[in-house]
Amino acid sequence: MQAFAVPDLPEIRPGDDLGALLAERADLSDGDVVLVASTIVSKAEGRTADLADFDPGERAVEIADGIAAATDEQKDPRFAQAILEESADLLLTSPFVLAVTQFGHVGVNAGIDRSNTGGAELLLLPEDPQASAARLREAVDAEVAVVVTDTSGRPFRIGQRGVAIGWSGLPATRDWRGETDRDGRELEATVEAIVDELAATANLVTGEGDGGNPVAVVRGFDFDGFDGSATLFREPETDFVRQALEEWSYAGH
């Protein structure tokens, strides 16, 4: 298997035909997995905003004041309002905001970015990354899979890693349940998050900051022949960590 970044892509602007650009610049082959950073998907789809676009309501002011009290850092209630408008639910509001996006991803600040925004103050996640991945896959003249990626922190560990927020052309997971380990024991719980592992692989070659490349290609990964599911995000009734967070409140430093 090979993983490589696509170099020399131009700065993406609202309205750009990202699919045509990938077809032109990525030199794709059938069977490739194309991993596209959500930042350029959002830019092409016009998902940029400024703080002035958001009029903070009472809830936003309450969240901003609560974070300021917990962290001794002043928080802009307009940013809190942006998070609220991009969220289906809030799991934490202090000492930071952990939000469930409208499409089911859980992330800090609903994934709203304030770096590499292309000149705007805020870069919002794509409204429907699954649909974005499907459109990009359809636009590319090759039999490929497409994964829209983002970076996300991890509970219990320091640092961020790549995760998938939208995918098309491959299953999200590989289900190992019912198969056996090397000792002959039947696997009962192992479901491998394939699209997340590919997203993390892409992050290794694309980089971060001002030297990053927003598109990577994984070639030679064989995802045929195994049982999988299109589902990646847990349902609330089976997500026990989410249930615990909804009952927990931050008590201080």
C-alpha cells in the first residue's frame, strides 16, 4: 500500500470545481482512495463566515461567560452562537464546547476552524460531508473511493489525528465479529473503523500548518471482500460515554 500527498494544489475559493481539480491534478487510478481535507471542501462549498454574521443570543452569552470563568480567557459570544447554529446538541459547555454536529460528528466547537480559512474569520464544516464525498467521487473520472477528513482530539490522549467525517465508495467499517483470532477464539466485539484509519494515514503525508497539502491518495488498499457498514457514528442510546457527559458538569479548574 502507498500513501502520498497531491502537491501544488491552488488555494480553493468558493464556487471552485473541486472534483474537476482532483481529476486534473491527482493522477488517479482505479481502486485509489482519495482523502480530501474538509477545509477545502468547505471553501469550495462557500462554508465561510465572519463573527459579525452571528447575533449572540442568551444561551451563547451564557456559554461564553461560563468558559471565561472556567479558563480566565475572554470568549466571544458570537463564536458561541456560531457553534450553537452548527450543532444538533452540546455535550459540554465548559471548560470548552463539545458539540454534536448536524450530521452526527462529535467535536470541539462543532469543528469550526479559525486557521487556513482563506481570509474569512471562520470556516464551518461541510453541511453534509457524505453528500460532498459522493459528489467528488462522481466528478472524478476513475473508479475510486473518496473520504472527507478532519482532525480531531482524542479522549485520554494528547494530540490530534485524522478522522473521517464523510465517505463514498467504501464501507466505513470492517466487521471482524464471528471470525477467529490466532488461538481459535471467536471475535465478539471487533469492528475496525476503516475510514478513520485511512484518514489518519493521510494525515501522516499531508502535514499541518502552512506547509500542509489538503489531498492525499492511498493506493493499493484492498477493501473488497469483507463485511462492512456505512455507519460510523454511534447512536445516542448505545453511546455510554455520551450519556455520561450529558449528566456531567464542570466543577472548576
